Amino acid sequence: MQALLEVRELVKQYREIRAVDGITLRIERGSCVGLLGPNGAGKTTTVEMIEGITTPSSGEILFKGAPIDEEFRQCAGIMFQNTALQEFITVSEILTLFQRFYQRTRPLDELIERCALHDFLTRDVQKLSGGQRQRLLLAVALINDPEILFLDEPTTGLDPQARRNFWQLIDDIKAEQKTIVLTTHYMEEAYQLCDEIAILDRGRIIAQGSPEQLLQAHFKNSVITLPLKQVPETLHHLPGVILQRRNSQLEIHSGNLNSSMRSLLDLGVSLEQMQVRSPTLEDLFLELTGHELRA
Amino acid sequence: MKLQRFFAAFNARNREFLRDRTALSWNILLPVMIVMGFAFAFTSDHQELFKVGVIGEAQGKQEFLAIRHIQFIPVTDTTSSISKVERHQLDMLLDLTQQRYWINQTSANGYILEQLLRGSGGGLSRQMVSGQEIRYVDWLIPGVLGMNLMFSSLFGVGYVIVRYRKNGVLKRLKATPLTPFEFLSAQVASRLWLIVMVASLVYLSTDLFVGFQMHGSYLTLLLVLTLGALSMISLGLIIAARIANEEVANGLLNMLSWPMMLLSGVWFSLEGSPAIVQQLALLLPLTHFTEAARAVMIDGAGCWDIRWHLLTLAGMAALFMGIGARTFRWE
């Protein structure tokens, strides 16, 4: 079956920096695809090339099997990472303004309801809180009832509560079978929302699959964490495990929980305050790249 | 071009301008204050120099021509020079070829110059003209309107689009079906009608207090205003085409507007200034605006009389707009 969007060998070369270095992606209709990576990994450059905002140095982008054209603008919804809106204009005026740019539009009442905008419809857009602003920008991105929605780090800078509210909104949109391309550097966000994740580092996709697939493929391990102060400084090696010092914690990635515990006890390490958890995407990223995601 | 998208962008820009109270009041108050200030400061024409137009070359020694603090301006056209004497723009016209001179019977400067001329033993025959004095403020108002129009056009379009580009407004618009042509024409149209509105307000309010001369038709003046505004808005579009840095745009706009303000005869006439300066001034749209507006208001000129100014302004508008639209980038 033809994918809704196909990207082949996409490259963006700025003078000395290769921001995107040969990215190939298939985005199926109705899926939510996450591009995950640290700042500077090339996520935004990649989506902006797909959106037609940035011209690629080389590579191919196909929407419904054809190169993107004017028609694409009518059926794509875009929420940029940083957008200023005109000054001295209210929320409802912004909605009307953007509505007039499109042929097919969603009823404003429904958008206002869905994105919970009614409390500040007459407010100047410059005077919105972070969460209100993101909801307005989401409403603007949805105004043409898009077939494909691009969300570039939509929850960066929001407090945890606002972030969760925003996830709920995206979940509702997903339920309408919309195709979503989301960039984020929050593992949790990608894990919660995406059907498929591509992990980017230095302009390349270093791993790709559903969150569960990715974790299964790379980890059969469990992660044991212990406060560093309980561990003798001489402990550099333990049979069959990877050791990682993170802040005040020691992380032990172990394939055999029983034997690792035994080794620790044999060494006289206290197991108080020990935690055992399944690996997360964060651990995966660390393993794949050798550096932390939010570096 | 879809009209619906054009009007959406047009209305948004109008609203932004009208709601920005500081910019709006600055746009209206500044020119009114300048005109009022000059109207009170120069209740009559206090020019330090006497201005004498001279036709022909002096034969032998002419003592009168050696008197200091009189500016002698060589002129060729007798008719237009006489009308300048009528309007007190020249205090005296001296025709050395036919041994005669003109003064205005209501001009004090003319009287003094006549005494000086007689004292230096001229023996020229006197020709008298009369005519209402053109006060400095009558002469100034077209210039102030032009200056306001220039700043409003250059900064209102040039600076605003650069700011839009810098803070991402343009990027957001680029992602919609709005085309650059629709966007730019909305900006031009919005600024044009705001300028016409503001200029009319400035004209009416200053006229109420100062009551200046208007000998021409208001429709002709409106045409001059429209073409002048279009040419300068288009000049703003060139600045706005690519730059994404407000400081750079500000510097360039100042580099354009200040020489224009000084060289286009807004504050003082370029008559008597070096030929090169006068040639240079003809390259500036503001020169054509002020000259055309003065011709309409002071001399009662019609469209045909000022056709070269109108054509030049229209040509400049088309040229600048072409360059601006062709080089425009959303980002």
C-alpha cells in the first residue's frame, strides 16, 4: 500500500554543517510518527523540509506518491516550534484570519471547544500563557482540517500539567485517524503518543520502530539503580553487566537479575534504596549514542 | 490571487496599525506639531538672505552685484521668475540684458533691495508686480506631508515585514496557501490607505489652525499623494525583501530617509544649491512628491503641468515594486 508520505535520502547541508544526513522515512496514513532526538539532532530541519518550508539539498519527498505542491499546503496542518503571531490581534481574530486562507475549514466553534479556547477568545494573543498559546497554535494548525499534522516540539517549555493536557488533545486528534508527525526530546511524550519512533542523532536515524519494538530489540535487560554512596569507589566492574554513573546514582544494566544481586551482596554492597525498573527510551538513547538525550 | 486571502491579510494589518496607539498618534501628532511649530516661529518669512534672480551677464563692474548678504541666483526663464517675485520666493528679479528689474509692491525686502540698487547707481527701469506672499508654512506643508509619507511608507512596510520575518510571523504565513503576491499587495494596500487617511487628517487639522493656501484641485493632490506613497512603500519593499535583522533594516531605512529628507527640499528650497545636488535630488521620489504637491497647492497646477513628476513617481513605484516582489523571500 502507498504510504501517505514518503521521504527518501533527505539531506540538508548548510555551509559547514550537515544538519540532515540521508533520512528515509515512510509515514502511513493514520499513524503518529515521532522524531526523537536531542537539540541539534536535525529533527526540526527534517520536518521543515517535509513541510516545504526549507528546501532540501538533495532527496525526495512524496505526498500521496507525488512531489509536494501547492495542494499540499491546503491539506497540511503545521505547528512550528517558535511562532509569533501578529501584534494587537485577539485569539478569535487570529482564527478567522487563518480560516480565510483555506478552501476547506473546520467550524471555528468546534475548534474552540476542542482546544479549550473559550475563556480567552477576546484576549490579545501576546498576553496568553504558554499552555494557552500552544492550544491556540494547535487550533490554527487544525483549522483546515488537515490530512497530516506536523507538531514540532509542541510541549517544550510547558509545565507538567499543561503538557499532560496537551497530550490529551493530541490523543483526541489521533482518534480521528489523522496522520501526525511529532518531534520531541521528551521520551515520555514519544512513548505516550507515537505508534512509531525514529531516533535521530547528528542528522541520521539511528533506530526506528514502535516503542515496544525498540526496547525489545535493544534491551532484554533490567536496570538496577543504587545510591552511589552505598557503593565502594573501587567497584568498576561486575560480571555480565554495564555500569553507568548518573548523578548520585549507579545504574546497573543487567541481563540476569539474580546473579547481579548475588554479586552485589557478595561484595558487601547494601541493597537498601535499591530500585529495579524496565529500561526506558532514555536508556536506549544513551546506549545507542553514548550521550544523554537532554544534553 | 484570491481576494478572500488578500482581504484577510489586509484587514489584519489595518487592525494592527490602528490598535497600535503609540505608532498611530506619533504618525498624526508629529507632522501637526512640526507645522504648528513653524507656523508660529515664522509668522512672516524671516529669511536672512535677500534673494535676487539675475538674468544675463553683468557688463563691466556692477556694484550692486558685489553687496554681501544678498544671494544672486542666475535664472533663465523670465515668466516663471516673475511669478516667484509675485509669491515672494524671490525678493527681486534683475534683467541685465534689458536693464530692468521687478519687485513686489507688498514686499519689504523688495523695497530695501530697490533702495540698494538705486544707491549703487543702477539706472535700471522698474517693473512692479503684486501678489500674495507665500508664507514659509504654506511652502512647508507639502514638504511635511511628504516627510510623514516617507517615514510611514518606509518604516511601516520595510521595518514591519522585517520584524515579521525575524519573529516567525512570515514563516507561519508561508505554511498557509497565502501567496507572496497576496501578502505583499495586502501590505501595500493597507499602508496606502492608512497613509491617505493620516495625511488627510494632518492636512485638515493643520489647515484649521494655520489656514494655508491651496490653489489647485484636491483630486490632483490626492493623485500626487497616492503615487508618492506607492513609490515610497515600494522602496520599503526592497528593504524588506530579504533582511531578517531589525537593526540592519533600521540602519538602511535611516540611510535612505535622512538624505531624502535633507535633499528633497522638504525644509528649504534647493534653488541656488550646486547643480550636482539638484540632479541628485531628482533621483529621490520625495523630491518629485514635494515639487508636485507644491505646484498643486501654491501654483494651482493641474495634472498636465506636473505630468513629469507623476510619470516619474509611477515609474519609480513600478520599478521598486518589481524588484521588491521579485527578490522577496518569506525567510
